[in-house]
Amino acid sequence: MPSSPNYKRDLKQERKTAIARGETGVGSKSKDATRHRARRALAKKLGHTIPSTMDVDHKKKLKSGGSNSISNLRVRSRSANRSDNGHSKKNGK
């Protein structure tokens, strides 16, 4: 769903929320670093960079026990990935 015309992101608040959730951090063990490594590994496997209009999606969500392994990752359009709340219609889940 597109944002309203006058919408402006509150990046400071987004950062605070990410820190509170433990999604970002410092060092190679942080979830942020792990997510970036997974994205780079998938790009390497595909043989090209992933366009900024695309998202790396987890077939099985991390909170449902999925992992950042290559076999659990796929590339989807940003709109498709964010519109279905993590439930791919192709998988029937």
C-alpha cells in the first residue's frame, strides 16, 4: 500500500525500534550482519547483484524456525514480498 503524499519516514524512531527488537547491532554476529551476508550469498549464487526493487525473502520465516541458509532464500519483488505478510500463495501457506 503506497504511503500518503506527505508521509515522511522517522528514521530515528525506526532505528530505536530495530535496536529494541535486536534486529541491528555491532559486529559480525548481529542479525543485521547475518541478513546482509545471506543477501550477498544469494546474489553470488545467482551470479548477479539483486536489484534494489527486489527483496530477499525467506521461504520459511525466521520466527517460524527458518534459517538464513541459501536453500531457504528466494528473490521476490518488493511489493509481493511485503503485501502477503510472509505467506506465499505459491506455497499455499
